[in-house]
Amino acid sequence: MKLLRKGLIRHYRTAKGAGEQHIKKRPYLGPLLGVVLGFLIVLVVLTGQNTRTLRPSEGHVVYLFEGSHRQVLDTKEKTVGDLLNKLPSLNLIDQDVIEPARSTPIVEDNFRINVYRARPVTVVDNGNKLVTLTAQRSARVVAQGAGLALHPEDIANFSQGSISENVIGEKVIINRATPILLNLYGGQLTTYTQAKTVGDLLREKQVKLSDGESVQPAQNTPVTANMQVYVLRKDAKVVNLEEAIPAGERVVQDPSLSFGTTVIRQAGAPGKKAVTYLIQSDASGAEISRTIIQEAVIQAPVPQITARGSTIDISGDKTSVMAAAGISAGDYGFVNYIVSRESNWHVTAQNASGAYGLCQSLPGSKMASAGADWVTNPVTQLRWCSGYASRYGGWSGAYNFWASHHYW
């Protein structure tokens, strides 16, 4: 061993000396070697940037929230329901509420699921008490779930029970509206109101008295159940028609849900209105024109309340690819929503029609305009996708279109 070691050292010194003599004879070799070495370093760095890898999402990380408790799960299940079926320890009952719905697909990492446990709530309706087990957070929905029929004008509110009234925990108090027979120019309609006087009723129903019109009984008359209120117009030929009032929608941003997820918290219902037309006729009695002279709300619409997820939580490899493609951080949520549903972040994804890549370009060769490496480079593909999104005014518009049509 010692002889071998001495032989290696002697060989190294001989080679080193020869190399030094070689360089001394050719002094230009030192700078030349430095330039070559620098070129190789730059080439390695650039090659590393162009071959950025992307981890496809086969399994997904899911956050399961129950109150203040968060459970982190790693799953390959396809839907919320499939995952929950694998968790019998949750001991879910029919009255528990799961958001989003069990049929919602899990197609992205850091997906959020909320579990709301049912609790007993006492519903108080005109002195009658009914205990129901519910996880709902809308007082109106709780009352309806307990089997009570509510008019749109009925009011339901949460309150806290007390021992003195023999109610423990939460309660929902129903404030019933008063039924009224409203006669508009000879047309009788049944409506409901929270108004205390006839004048308040007219203002609530948006009935405006014009010159020559009157109301009976007087406007300061207290409202009582099933009383008749007449709105009269002198020397006018009118016709009353009942028309629908759209329910409308109220959207609330909910950070407890993942971006792009929507949950209907309250179903909407259209209202009704009585429209009174002033009819003008010719000498033969044929109608030649009609003008709206009154619109009265008979049944108020109930708006649909939609909770829309606002939490954006995207894994680092995806954000780095989006950043490299020049996508603004404010658009990451829109991009992740579309790409997760189009290709599940598989760079080489291809469907039966021939659509290819992260955004499912059809054909995939269109992406060659963004770079020759479009087949395997996620950065190149996303650069092309950004150009494609411009037809919708950008990624935000593309997201809105995809959410409505389920394609883009």
C-alpha cells in the first residue's frame, strides 16, 4: 500500500509539472480555459431554467375543517363524498352540513372541506315551540327545515334562549306578516305585510297615489289581519296584471372555501307584483295604447344567497411555473382553477379530440408559436395560454366564462 501511494504521488507531481511547463510555453491557454469554463456554467444555468419540472397532481392535499379544528389529509379520492366515505370516524349524521357538496370533484391541492355539526335549535312561531336538529346558519332555512311554511314577508331571526322561557341554547323567532286584501282599482289581491298602518302598507308595497286617487281606510288606520284596503282612481279605465319579480342573487365572499368553489346558502324565490295599466281606446272601444300607472309588490322576492370561495392556496411548484411564464400573481387563482379542471396540471395531457397540454390547446401544435419546446415545457404552454386568455379580456374573464360554460 505504501509503495502504491508513493507511486501515485510521484505520478501526480510529474503530471502537474508537465502541465505547468505546458502552460508556460503557451500563456494564452489560461484565459482561454477561463472563457470556456464560464460559457459552460451559463449553459448549465439556462438549461436548468428551460427544463423546469412540474409535479402532476395525482393525489391531493385536503384541509378538513370542523369548527376551529383543521385536519390535513393526503388523498387520491375523486370527490368530496368519496373522501368522507373513507373517514367513518367523523360519525356524520344526515343533519350535518358538508360544504362543498359531496359530488364536488377534488381536482387541486390544498382543497378545503367544511363540516358543520348539527345542533338543537328551538323555533318559536306565535308562541308555539318546535325543537329541530340542524346545522344551517340561515334562520329562515332553519325554520323551513323544521317544516314551517314562510311567506317572503315573514321575518326569521336567531336569538339566545333563556331558562325563564324554558329554552336552552339557540332559538329562531318567527315574526309573521299580516295578511291584507289589497284592492287596486277594482282588482283584489292578497298580500302580506309587516306594516303597522295603511300608510306604511302603501310605502312598503310601493303604491304611490297620484292626483285624483284616494285610499280607504285612511292612511293612519292600524293594519289588522285580513282587512281590505282600496286604492281608487277616478274616471279611469284600468287593467290589473300579475307579473313576476326576479329573485336576484346576493354573493358573499367566504374565505372558508377554496377559490372558485360556490355554495348556495339560501335558495331564491321570485316575487309577484300587480301592474296596473291605463288603457286608451278609440271610438269603437279597441285598445290603442296602454301606460303603466302603478306597480305594487304583492309578494317580495327572496334572493338567492351564494357563498363564493376566496382562499387561494396553490403549491409552490405551480406558482413558480406561473411566475416563469410571466403571469401576474393576481391571476394565479384563475389560472389554477382552469388548468386544474382542463388537465389536472399534466403537461402532456391529451383527450380524444386531440386537445393537448395544460390548457388543452386544440390542436396542441398551436402552442408552437410560444416556443419550440411546447410539447413538454409547462412555461412555454402557459405563455401561450395567457395569449389565448386575452380573447376573454384576460385570465379573470376566462375564469368567469369557464365557470359558466365549463369550457373555454
